[in-house]
Amino acid sequence: MASVKQLRRFDAAEHLKSDGDIAFFVADAMSTGDSAYIAHALGVVARAKGMTRIAEDTGLSREQLYRSFSLNGNPTLKTTLGVFAALGIELSVRPAKKRKSPRTKGSERGQSARRKSSTR
């Protein structure tokens, strides 16, 4: 009978070797708009860089960082910005791409009522 190899759990932190890898990983997480995923991605990057070093640079405990940036974490903006700074990641802001605004039933009714009143 053939032996079964043990599979290791995938850890993205092991593959984030360069600043470019980290920037791409964080930018991809940010593009989702999912705050929980973004927080988790920052936790992955912090582990890749060394959670002890990030804790020292931010003045937070390792435990607080692990808890804040877990899948169930909810870091404050202050904590998030501190981790960005410790990681050497800079945020930038640009105008959002224009999206079509979804029509609501109320606005359709309003347009219909205006059309009827203008034909009278």
C-alpha cells in the first residue's frame, strides 16, 4: 500500500519575500473592500515581517496584534495605521471610479409620477 504524504497548511506569510510581494498582496486585499479580509491580510504581512518587531515598532503587544488582525479581529484605525507605518506601507487616496447608482423603487415611482404630472 502506498504511503500518504502529510500536507502542510498553506501560509501566505511564507511567500511574502519582497516589498513588492507585500505591496501587491495588500493592494489586492484593499481592492476587495472587505474590512475583515484587509485586516487578516495585514496580519499575514505582519507575521511575514516578524510579529515581535511589529509589536515593538507599534508599542502594542504581540497578543493584541494577533487578535486584532485575525479573521475575527476588528482593529481600530489607530492600530491599522500603526501597523502600516511599521510595515513601511504607505496609503494613498484617489477619487473612486464612478459607478452607476442603482435605481430604487422609490425613485422609479417618483419619476413615473413626474412624467404623469407633466403630461396633464
